[in-house]
Amino acid sequence: MSQDPGDESQKPDEAWWSKPGSAQPPWQPPEQRWGLPTDNISGGAGFTSTRLALPIVFVLLIIVALLAAGIGAAVGLNAADDRSAATTHEPVTLGSPQSTTRVERQPNSFASIAARILPSVVQIDVKAGSGGDTGSGFVIRVQGTTGYILTNNHVVSAAATDNGTVRVVFQSGQSVPARIIGRAPTSDLAVLQVLKVNGLKQANLGNSDRIAVGDPVIAIGSPLGLAGTVTSGIVSALNRPVDASGSGTDTNAVIDAIQTDAAINPGNSGGPLVDSSGAVIGVNSAIATLGAGSTPFGQDQGGNIGLGFAIPSNGAKDIAAQIIAKGFAERPIIGVNLNLAYTGTPEGALIGCPSAQRGSCTAVQSGGPGDKAGLREGDVIVAVDGKVTTGPDEVIIATRQHKPGDVVRITVVRGSARKTVNVTLGRARA
């Protein structure tokens, strides 16, 4: 039992209660023994609080001492238990090692779709002259260890025209050289070939005619060089005419685009736009920029503002198949030069040449499909197959939904007359 330090300073000799049977010394005022106040306050029944202070305080000190001793003993026992545990080298675990819970994801969840398509998506690194660029692509055909990869023409055009090199980097990190086997500048598509690559996985090409505005989609690629990036959104519009031509590339394409708000940026170009089944329904190709219209990836531009555009998979599939089969692709043509949108009444696409190109431009190709059908310079095309067309881009998109040799109905306004002619579409390099 511990003693009160004040008691030791007051009584250096042995305390009278330390031995059984010790005689009790004469009573002393408590204020001398304990340092308590000297005021006597009546407590009633002939007793005063001064007389009760000594035994009460004394008892309380004993209780506190006992409690302190008990706590010390408990701490000592716990420490002993800890030391004992330490000496037996029992493992220390954080969390339950018995847990076998797995995260179950639905097959159409974004995570499941990404897991299925990512092995088919590649990063494309292009070196040409003193510069370089990065884009995306995806495997569309596998023959043993040979793979065919679809991407945008503007991703690889510098390498094709400036004796550059192209390398493909797979999700595994494997990097291999690639060969450009064909390009379609007027469709902004190209196909690469890689050799001696094990574990190639072909992407599933879906039917872009079946998608609707509001359908969920994910975009996959290497935006800003960040390989394997997955973003999500919806189809925000369909059949959006987009001019994908730009400086630094020989691309001269008009896209009948799928518009999406999935976040896509420079470097996503050529990567897949995927539907909720995991099928590719578009090739990401262009983004809208503030004050600059729609431009292909790779041009100087801002980042994503929620307006991205993809080439529909059905048209891309046909172009890619032609390139793989014969090294180039063909597109349908009317055989006329569409100058500017006609802003008179009704609106349409004017057949003619810009004044600056007169002498080097032919408004109507002699002996071509339009010439044979009776189209003339100055005609304003206002509809194709009954669908209203208010400008050149819409006419081009409408005709490219067909194949060379197909017959389309073209409605024109000539002066005050309106007439419809049947045009058998010709062919030209895509």
C-alpha cells in the first residue's frame, strides 16, 4: 500500500498504525496532521465536520490506493500476456483471412465489357521525320500469329507519306512493328498488319444500324498517351455530318458520324466505341472544339467537351474488308463537284466549282454517272432517295450509304423547276 507523501514529510518516524497492537497516541488536531482547513463547521447531532474529515479522507486514500494497485496489476497482467504472445510468434492479421466473398459483375456491366474488349485494343505510335504521334486501334482479324488492326487514316498518314515507322503496343506491354497495308483517306480509315504475335484477340464488330440515341457506350484507347483508358457515355446523336479533314494529314473525309458524350481526347483516335453487348459499333475519329468546328484527333485543339464522333462500324467494316483483300477500298460517287451549300430557297448542295478553282475544276465529270443522268452545273441537289439534303456533306453521306453500281434517286432544283433523276453510282478510290 502506498503512503501519502505529505504524511511522510510530516512523520519521518514509523506511523502508529503500521503495527498491530500499537498504542494510539494522543489525538492531534487534523489540520496539523493532514494540512486540512481549520474551520469547524457543525454537522449536526453534536458532531462537527472537522472531526469527521480525518477518517473520511483516510478511507478515501486507502480506496484510491487499492484501485491504483488493482489497475497496475491488470496492466501488468496484460503486459505479461502480450509478452507471452510475442514469444509464441502468433501471426498478426488485419481483417478476416477466412473471407471468400467475390465481387460479381453482370456481363453487361462496364467493367465486364472493358475486360472483354481491352485485349483487342492497341496503342499506335507513329514516327515520321522529326516528330511523332500516338493513336489507337483494335484487332479486327486474326490469322494464326498475324493480326489486322483497324485505325484512322490520319493516325498513320504521316508515316505513309513521310517514310515513317509505325509500332503497335498491346495491353500486355508487348510492342511490335506494324505495316500499313492500305488506307482510305476519304473515309479516314486504315488497316495495319502485325506478324508473329501470340495471343491475338479479335474484337467483335457490331451492327451500327441498330443503335439508338440514348444507348450506353464506352470508348477505349490511349487519350494523351494513357493506354487502356476506358470512358463511358451515351449515343447523343446519329447521322451527324462531320468534316474530318485537317492540316498535317491527307485525310479528306466526311463522316456520317455517331455522336457521343463519352470522354474522348486526342489519342483516342482509331479506338473502338463499344455498345452494351461489348460489340464495336464505331471508330472514334473526331471531336468538336470550341471555335474550331470538328477536327480529327492529332490536330492542335482543346480536350473533350462532351462532343465526340465515331465512324459507324458497318461502313468501317466494308472499307476494312476491301483493304485487307486488295490493299485499297472503293467508294461510290455521283461524278459531280459539290461546291457550297445553297442558302436560297430551297436549301441544298450546289453543283459547281469555286471561283478560285475555275479552269482546274470540273463541275460535272464528262461521261460520269451524273452526266449520264442529266445533272448540270448550277443544279441544286435538295434530296437523295427522298431524304432532304441541305448541303454537300449530307449528299456525300447519303450516297456513301450505298455501294458502287447502286441506283439512287437524286432530286434537284434547276431554276424554278424541280426534277428527280436516277443515278447509277460510279466508283473511285476511297
